[in-house]
Amino acid sequence: MTGRHRDGQPYAPVYRRVWDGPARAEAERIDQEWADWTVLYSLGRRCFYAVAAWDGPRPVIVEAVTPDGLEERMREAEMIRATRLMPPASRPSSVPVRGRGSRRRGGSSGVAVAEAPGGEVEEPGGGRRSPGGRAA
């Protein structure tokens, strides 16, 4: 029998290779700085991932090739979450919200609409309409 682990042979240290050590260290640093996120680095895809730890209807996962890009996407996701949690009357009008489209039927305001829980769409003026476009 051959190899390093034969019976009766002394222990032989094996070199342990750390793949993408700086990137993994950067992911660990971001993970410690952002308490509401779990940050990972994928060796196979060579990409950074962040999974939000807050409750919501769907998991929030962002990815980027660079650590700076990941932190920017994490900030964007937190801003979207903050605007969705804020009541419509107290939302600042200058903060755009992500929506299904930039135009409404019959108008050309270019204001995006935000999806509310239950699939309804919240209009910037406070009204709601169903996904089909009819007022609710």
C-alpha cells in the first residue's frame, strides 16, 4: 500500500492551499461590518454574494464581482426596503421606487410604481390598483 496514510508511517504535513485568500478575507470583512447581511464568496463563480437577514416575503440576495459593487447593491436593497416600509404619505417625493414600469396607462409622468403586498401596485399618489391595471 502506498501513500501518506499507511499504517505505521509517521504523519506527513500536507500543504493546504487557500484559493482566493484576499477575496475570502474581503468577504469576511464585509460580513462583520454589515450586521443585517451574511456575505459569502463563491470560489466557483469568483463572485461575492450577500443574503439579507431581515424578514420579508422573499429572500433578498445580491451579488457582484467586486466587494465595492456588492456593498453598493446592499445599500440599494436597504433603500428599497426602507421606502417600502415607509407609509406612502411620508415618502419623500424625490426618492424613486422600483416598479414594474416607468409609465402608467393614459399618462406620461415617467414615475415608477412600487409593488405592494398581495400583488397590488401602489400609485405615487397613494391609490392602489390591481396587477391588471384596474383601481382597487
